[in-house]
Amino acid sequence: RDAGRIARTPLGRLGTVTDIARGICFLASDEAGFMTAQSLVVDGGVTFTNI
């Protein structure tokens, strides 16, 4: 089951809790201070392959 997901993920691996946490930390940081009403997709590129 995981092998199929990994095969469809451009980064070639499943995401980890740390991957998600890094996205959250970015949104909570000053670097994201000018962002408004955005969705930050942390999916290893899976969404991009469906476009």
C-alpha cells in the first residue's frame, strides 16, 4: 500500500510529522508575515501531479 503512494509522490517518500511541523512553523514565523488567505500544501508534490 505504501509502495503505491511512494511511487506516485514526486519526492519519492512519504511525509513525516516533521515535514508537516516545518510547514506549520513557517506559517507561524515572521517569514510568512505578509501571507494572507493561503493554503500551504505539504504533500511531496502529489497535488502538482494531478494538475
